[in-house]
Amino acid sequence: MSLGANIREAREWWEMTQRDVADHLEVTVPIISRYESGEKIPSLERLQELAELFEISIDELVAS
């Protein structure tokens, strides 16, 4: 799986919307959408925030 698909899967597992994730990271919904589609790669800092939000490691988040 790709990073974007892993982000989407984790978000859906937690039953969160893209708006929920965007609000937590203090970014816009289109940025979360671009992360999930693979159009944009999150910075290391954002990856850490996402991993903490989803209670997984960065390794799990980026695993293919």
C-alpha cells in the first residue's frame, strides 16, 4: 500500500473524516486529500503528527 492509502485506511479505521484530521493538524481539508491521493507528501513533522493521531508508528504509516 502507498503512504496515501495508509493515511486513508488509518483515518477510516478511526472513523474520522478528512475534516477531523485537518482540524487536528491545523491544515485545510484539501491538504489531507492530497496526502491521501499521493499528490503531496507530508513533511516528517506532519508524519509524526499523523502517526500520533492514529496511534501507530511512522514506520507503519509509510510501510508499503
